[in-house]
Amino acid sequence: MASDPSTSTGLRGVGWRAADALRYRRQALARRLPSFPGVPYLFLAPFFVLFAVFLAFPIAYTVYLSFFEFQGVGEGALLWIDFGPVFVQLPRMADLRFVGLANYARLLEDAQFHNALSNTVFILAVQVPLMIGVALGLALALNASFVRAKGLFRTAIALPVSANLVAYATVFLLLLQEHGLVNYLLTGVGLPAVPWLSSPFWSRLSIVGAVTWRWTGYNMIILLAGLQTVPEQLYEAAEIDGANRWEKFRYVTLPQLRPVLLFVLVTSTIGTFRLFSEPLIIDEGGAPTEATRTVVVYIYRMAFKQFELGYASAMTVVLVAIVSVLSIVQLKAGGEDDA
């Protein structure tokens, strides 16, 4: 029970009196201010302005741009206001030609887009189950009561997520060179060198390994937090019923951890479809471009190398639709109420 501010002594009593005085002043100021029905919306206005400028407008403009062919930067003015001393000119952002659904029709026949989508799905199918499985195993191990120095292990495993994207991808590129450290270690123990970057198959697995190394610790922390919320009474009840370790994991841990696993699965899927830095750097490091190019890398090249902004916008819209549908399917399959 909190002590009476009027009878408190010492620093805590001073703190109570200061807090009470501040609360009374705030209430008195609120009573003196005029009341308008729109005041709450006025306080929320900065959020809506930032949301409209930095999120809603880019999304709407991307959809709009997907129906046009980009023909270069505009030279004329989009808005021109001249009142003598007041002169405002808003330059036109681009010269566009309306093409309707032509950009979307082009996607159906674009072999490079199909190949990029295939590469992304391959990485998704291999990397996400591997990463979640390793992260779950590590979380179970670090949740065991007999493990010592848990804080040290958690920090060490979660540390890669703080690495700079470009820096860690470059390090992996150097390690996986033909005469890099990995092949040096393999040949040192009598194993053949692996063409990590020159083979289409191994170059995809190189990306899988790099992404798994970086994000396993992050997912392990989330799963570990979920494990620590499982009531101990459930395990005690299972032991009374004679359940062994595997049965406790199957019938207690997995059902209780299902919402957390679903969250990790959905966020990992979205992250894989957004994969950009790793394949771009490994591509430029000598890997077969066609084998490691993801959808986002292809969009980047079409938008900022070929300057086909309309076509790149159409690919972005389709990619967002694919990710949205896949996420909805995962949420439905995993139990929407727990998501």
C-alpha cells in the first residue's frame, strides 16, 4: 500500500509531493483550456501526416506507376503558381505513358522474372525450415535447467543479427571464394573443395547459409521467450501421466508454442521475399547471376539500372500480392485465432 504523501519523509516523500503537485497543476491547466471535439485528432495529426507521406503515398504511387511506361524525368511543371512576389513551381516528376495492364501482361512472359521468383522460392523452402529448426533446437537447449552461463550463450548466438548487412555479406563472399578460408579448411581435412560461388546449386546454398547464420539467433530469442511462458504445471501433469521427453515436447511444448512458431514462420517468409543485400553482393562477387538473383534484386535492376520504373512497380505489386496471400494461408493453416 502506498504511503500517505503528507506523512512521508525522506526522498520518497519529496518525490510523492512533487508528483502530486505536478498532477494538480496539469489538471488545473486542463480545466482552464477550452475544449474542442477535434483536439484528440489534432494530437494524432503528426502521425497521420507522417504515415501519409512516407507510407501511404509511396504505396499508392507505386500502384499508379505500374499502369504507365516511364519515359524519363519530366521537364515541364506539374504545378505553377505566380502571384507576383509569390512564385511556386512544382516540377513534374516523370514523363509517363499510360499502358494499362501491359506491364502485368509482360510479367507472364518474362523468363527472368520467373527465374528470380523460382530462386526466391527455393531459398524460402530450404532456408526458413532450416533456420526455424535450428533456432528451436537452440531455444530448447538454452531453456534447459542444467545449462550454465545462459546469458553468455544467448548473447553469442543472437550477436549476428546486429551485424551490418553489407559487411557480413562481404565477409561471407570472401570466405566462400575458390581459395577462401572454407575451402582451405575442407581441403585441409582431405575433403574436396566446393564451388560455393561458381555453381548455381552451391551459390544458392551459400545465400541460404549466410541468411541462416544471421537470423537464427534473432528467432531463437523469440522462441526462447515463448518457451518461458509455458506453464510448468503442464509438464508436471504430463510426468504424472507417464509422458517421456518426446511426448512432453509433442503434446505440451509444441501446442503451447504454436502462436510463437506461427509468428516466426510468417515474419521469416516475408523477410526471405525481401532478400536483397546478400544475393546482390554475392552476384557481384562472381556467382552465376541467373542462379542467385531474387525478385527484389531483379526489381532493383529494372528500376535503377534499366530505368523501367513502371515495369518495376508492376513487379512490386505482384510480389506484395504473393506475400500477402502466402501469409494469409500460413495464418489460416496455423490457427487464425492465435495469430
